[in-house]
Amino acid sequence: MRCPFLREAQVKFCRASAYRKMIVRLEGQPENERCSSSEYVNCPAAKQHLEDRPSIDHCPFLHESLVQYCSAAAVTKYIPYSESVLSRCGTDSHKYCELYLNLSQPNEPLPESTDRLQFVNGTQQTIDDIRIPDNLFFTPNHMWMDVGSDGVCHIGVDAFMTKVLGTIEQITFVTTKGYQRPTVSFLIRGVELQFVFPFPMNIVRANTYLRTNPEKIFSDPYTLGWLFETTEDRTKSHDKASDQLISGPEAYSWMKLEMERMTSLAHQISSLPDMRGAVLMADGGHFQHGFAQRLTREELLKLYNDFFSPLGVWNTQS
């Protein structure tokens, strides 16, 4: 599906000019302009190159082309139709464009919820404040994949992980191209942790913009916080990756169990005596946002191994 803000236009420009300025052809435009008439011989730009050109009724340097452009952009940039295959505007990937998301507003703000199933516009469920979009597939180590109708897939980390981590100091893309497992490294409280999608994919591009704006991962984990754009290589794998992932009602049940496991771990850690020998009483409820930011290095590594390590995923497949 193409972006609703994608437009097409017929433009013309001068090949003899030092600067290429594209002029959109509109209805009612006069046809007797200098470039399209014999008056082109008086054009300073054309005069420099006319020695070897035959005399014709219009300028030989006048060129017309079909282009595409984004009607939502503040500055119009024309892209030749021949290069449109390089753009995500004509594919399902447009759903991850910031302009599209800001103007189309596909999701309404989430209402408050307390450990109960909610449907928001029929597109996602929530447990507490953790969203579970119905159209996504989840890995056991809390990464998600969106499979477009054109076969292009987007991969990121889910809202459960972003709630646990709270924030990160740095992101490094370990893999950026080729047929391999999409992998990123997050720096959290000085500890570098790798998050690996459990199946090899053809990585088309990585969202390297996040290296300077990693907060998008936490404010919009399922849209602007996407990590990889990929496709599946069916010549190297007989099974679809999505067939081996968690989705639909199963995803809600799984996420609820994960919430309970994380809360249990939070109670377990808080019940240990601190350096002064004091013990905090567990007061019930769920773990808090940014729980990982309060952990020691050893506790953080345990949390990673229990919930986010790819080894747990591969062990379940063996």
C-alpha cells in the first residue's frame, strides 16, 4: 500500500542550466514560453551549447519527466519516477515515516488501564500500560516484527522491554546489512547488552537515526523506534519467521505471564538486604518504569539472561 500523501507530477527543466530547477506542468500554463518555442535561441544558457545542435522549433535542452513528491513535507522535493523504487513512500514502509505518523494519527492516546484487556480502535491490547498491537509478531526475548503486505518487515523492541529499561545511554547497530540476525547493543548503566532477533533476515537498512535520538525507542517503540527494515530470504529458510513467533491472543497471555515474572523478580531483589542490612518490604503491585536503572551490574545481567537473552529463545527451539 502506498502512502496517501504521495503525489505525482509532470515537470520540466533545463539541461543547459548550471542549476536544475524543476517546474511543474500545470493546466492552463501558456504553451508559447521561450523554451518550447523558437525563441529559445535567445536564451543565454542555450546559446553556449547550440553550435552542434540543429535548428528546431523548441529548445533541445528542454527535458520533461514524471516525478513523485510528498504533499505532507514542508519543502517539496521531486524524485524522478525511475528512482521511486528506492523510496519507502510506495510501500507499507511509509507507516514508519514521521511525517505520515504526525499527520495521519493512526493511533489514539491510550486510556488508563490496570492489568486488564483493552482494545484501542480494534488494533491493540494493553496490560497495565504496556501495549500489544494485534498486527505484530513477538519473540520470546521481547522483540517484535511487522510483516508488510509487500513482504517488507520491520523489527524493534517491545513496550515491555522499554518499560523495564526506562532509558539507555547509547545504541550500537551490530548488524546493518546482509543476511544475518538483526542485532543491536544497548549501553545501560555502563553495561553493554546485546539484543538479537532470533532468525536470520535480509537486512535492508537500520534506523541509524536512533544513534542520535535513542529516546524514540522509548516514546514510540512500535513506530518511530523501529530498529531494522528487512525481508525474508525463502531460499535459505523453509519456514516463515512469523510462523514461529507469538501473536494474537497468545501474545496477550504471554505478556501477562512476563509481567508477573518481572514483578516477582523485582520483589525478590527488593527483599535482599542492602549494604546496611536493611530489607525493604514488598508492597505488591507491578514493577515500576525504569526498573533496570535501579539494579547493580550483577542484577542487571541476571535480568537480561532471564528475559532478553537470545539463548533462551534458541533453547526453546532445540
